[in-house]
Amino acid sequence: MRERFLDKKDGYNVAVVGATGAVGATMLEILAERDFPVAELMPVASSRSAGSAIEFKGKEYIVQDLETFDPSGVDIALFSAGGGTSKMHAPRFAAAGCYVVDNSSAWRMDDDIALVVPEVNPEALEMARDNKIIANPNCSTIQMVVALKPLHDAVPIDRVVVSTYQAVSGAGGKAMDELAKQTGQLLNSQSPEVNVFPARIAFNVIPHIDLFMDDGYTKEERKMMDETCKIMGADIAVTATTARVPVFYGHSEAVNITFGGPMNAERARMLLADAEGICVVDDPAGEDYPMPSEAAGTDPVWVGRIRDDHSCPNSLHLWVVADNVRKGAALNAVQIAEILIR
Ligand code: A2P
């Protein structure tokens, strides 16, 4: 048996950094739902919301300012307050002896930082024993690798071509407000205000998430390509097109997979049905398939439309949907915290 990450005790001191944000609020909800043994809860955010109150398990807690927050005595800090904030403050928490599970992209591709999806590569957590920082992967990547893993274990995957249809909650609370506001404005024949996204998101699809790079890909696409290989520990050829759609919660992905040996839809359906963290909903006759409207607020990665790609041998199509704020962010972080106290 492996050595524990944190000594056994009845409760752990947990800081949630970014507690007032969309992901932070869901982290609190999931800690409560899963009855995570919290001794002391410390909600932390910027000076803008320091002093305000948030609720956890029926009790009010005062939000503390990250700039002046002292991490001594914190066992686990769940960070979701942006990459710059993590770069600046996560090392300070780690130096105080606390495990940081960071939801930003700040540390993900560092060679000595664990990038972990508990259903896929929990063993990677070993890397965090010294540096104490663990990266939570990109939301679209998490749900895809959960679906790829059981298939790759059966027959190694050569190539993945993915197109995403990503919900606005992935861009935070202000982005959700923007979709709601623009929808109201357009339905009332007013001009929509564009502040958060690069273009109008209401009644639109924007093929642009995060910044463009010199090769014409966006950073979101690059994250999916690089993080998939790091998490799977395999040199898989991955290419991605990521788009933002006017959906509040739930990312959808059309995933095309080519295997290095024989694989077909029937076998894939059986492997996926038996896999941890996955629910298969795949009944064309009953017109049943995963959709964000049903995946939102749930924990599993939902997989459907499993079918052979007739254009290429040993190739399949999957349609993969998950709640991006839960499995794509907050739930994955709490699952990592659960391994740390196991
Ligand atoms: P605050 O409410 O004080 O701005 P979202 O992703 O939904 O936009 O939320 C972002 C979260 O990250 C919020 O809790 C926000 O706190 C927090 N945050 C953003 N910038 C900082 C910062 N510089 N220091 C601490 N927390 C920050």
C-alpha cells in the first residue's frame, strides 16, 4: 500500500481560493455533497469580495483576501482564481506545507507537476509529494480522457480528432451573465453588448476559445492536444477545434478515434459501459443520446452516438458530454483531494 499524502485525521483544513466564482462555488457545493471531512473551511477571493459571506453546510463563512491570507495550517487549497493568481500564490501555499489543487492552466504542462484525472492517472499524484502542487486539467480534456482511457487500455489509440461545443460557464460567472443579458437584449430588439467573449454569444457559435497562437490554433485547442498526451502517458496524435456555444452548463464533444488495432463500436460500447465515471446513453431507436440539458448538474461523463467510422479502418465516433463546472473542474479537484486524504 502507498504512503498517505496527508496524515489521517477527523477533518482537514480546506481553503477554496476563488470561492466567489462559478467553479469555486461548485467546489464548496461538492465538498458538502460528498461530505468531505472539513475541519475548518476558509473561503478566499480578491479584495473585491473579501468580507462578504458565503454559505457552507448551513453555516456562514467570511471571504478572506488572498493577498493577506496566511496559508499556515491549511491542509488542502483548491484554487480556481485564474492562472496569474495561481502563479503568484500557489507556491506560497505549497511552501507552507499545503497541497494545492489548481484549476488554472498555470502549471499543467510543467514536467514536474502532476496533471491528474482520478479515473485515468491517479498514480501521477506521486509527483506532488515534494512540490505539493497538482494541476487540474482543462475541462474539455478531462471529459475526453475519461472516455478515451478504457478504450486505449484495450487497444492503443493512434489518433484523435475532436470538435467541441463548449458552454459559457467555462469562461466564468461574467460570461454566463453575458449570455443571459444578450439573449434578453436580442429578444427585445436591442443591440447586444459584447464584453467577455470576442463576439456575440447569444444565438451564435464562436470558434475561438482562449488566445490564438502563431500556427492558427487557439490555446484551448493546444491544451486539449498537449494535456491529453500528458494525462494518458501516451504519444497520441490529437487535433482539436474548440467552439463556444450558447449553452450555460455542459460541454459536448464529437470525438473521432483511430486505434492501432482492431476495435469496433460494439466492443467500445461494452468497454465504456463498464468504465468508472462513465454513463453510456446510446439508443438511436429511442432517440436517446447525451445532451448538456441532461448532463448539467450531474457527475458522470456521458457517452453516446458510439458508431464505427466507415471512412477509416479501426475508427469510431463518440459523442461525449459532461458538466464542465463539475467533472470538468470542481468535482475533479475534489476527487483529487479525496485521494490526498485516503
Ligand atoms: P472575486 O469575486 O473577489 O473577484 P469566475 O471564474 O466565476 O469569474 O470567478 C473567479 C474567481 O477568482 C472569483 O472568486 C474571484 O474573486 C477570484 N479571483 C479573481 N482574481 C483574483 C485575485 N487576483 N485574487 C484572488 N481571487 C481572485
